[in-house]
Amino acid sequence: MKVFSFFLGLILLIGIIFNYHLIKGNIPKSYIPWELVDLTQPASFFTEYKLGRLKHDYAMCQTVLDNAGIKYTATGDKNAGSCFLTDQVTIQQSRYPYSAGVQSQCALAAALVLWENTVVHPLAEKYFNTDISRITHYGIFSCRNVKGTQRLSHHATANAIDIAAFTLKDGQTVSVLNDWGANNKKGQFLQDVFTQSCGIFKGALGPNYNAAHKNHFHFDLGTWNICR
Ligand SMILES: [Zn+2]
């Protein structure tokens, strides 16, 4: 009983301190579970949960993109072959241009924007002292199963993207195929990008996962956490 009272007291105390700071506005929004995800602020423990909410709320997802100043078109739901796409958006402009169009489920687009702002941008500054001019991706939507399985790929719902390379403003290219595992700035940049991506996307698979991923990072907002 004494132990129980002690923990009850402790929880109450934590609650009082949390609420005090909440009212004072000292707590960043990313640490408040019911606040919308801010795509310009670094991810927190709650970020994956907050991005997950966007998968079930198209309007909320669009508000989040609007709040981050993203230019996009909302194209709703559509049939695509034997696949059915929901809550689609086409990004017209986020922080970085891509090698090909970015048409995806809204929540994935939001995750990408967060990733550009809080992972790619600061790491490009850190390692190369310059910015990114273009991101090369190998595709988002593809109506297919996961290679060698009967399981529908997250690409079949436009809920995944394959990232292959980053072009820097000074003209250099950092590619997963050529620079993954290298003992230099490019290799360290890719390693950090991948590790930090795991705090945003539910699924993050890279060259260490299997040979099918030797030339790209696969990021998705699926159900299961995987980071390999
Ligand atoms: Zn993929």
C-alpha cells in the first residue's frame, strides 16, 4: 500500500510539473501528444504516433502541410489498376526538388517534408557545409507485392518512397549505391540520414537489409516499426 501511494504521489507530481510547463508554454509542441505534428520541428517520441494519425484524417493531414507552407494539390482517392489509392496529394514545392514527381498518400508526403526539414537539411549543413539541390527517388506508387512474397507492398498504396541519391549545391552527388558504408563524409552523411529517418518513418530499409536495397533507402508509413 505504501509503495502504491508513493507511485500515485509521484505520478501526480509529474502531472503537476508537466501541466505547469504546459501552461507556461515551455514544452515544445512535438512533446505534446495531442498537438498536430509540426513539420518544421525535430521529431520527438510522439512523432510517429502523430504522423500515424494523419493516415486516418485527410483534412488534418492537409492542415499540417498548410501549416508548414507546402505547395501541393489534393487529389483524393483513385483507382490505379488493381490497386486503390486514398488521400492522395501531389507536392508542388517542399524544401527540395525531386528527380521525379512526388504523388503519395498525404501522410507520407507530410513525413517526407518533416524528413527534409529536420534530417536532410541539418545533416547536409553539418557534413558538407552546403545545402541539397535535388533528391533522386526511384518511385513511390507501384501496384505490386513485396519482392518474393504474397504481401502487398506499401508502394501499392503510395505509402512508401525509395530514396537513391542527394545532389549537393556544389554539384557533388551522394548516392546510396556508391557511398553507403564509405569511411568519409558522404558515408557518414548517409548513415546519419538513415538512422535519423527511423525516428520519422515506421519502416526504414537500407543496403544492410538485403541486396534489393543496395541502391536506395526504402521509407514507409506502414504498421510495423522496422529500421534495418
Ligand atoms: Zn521501397
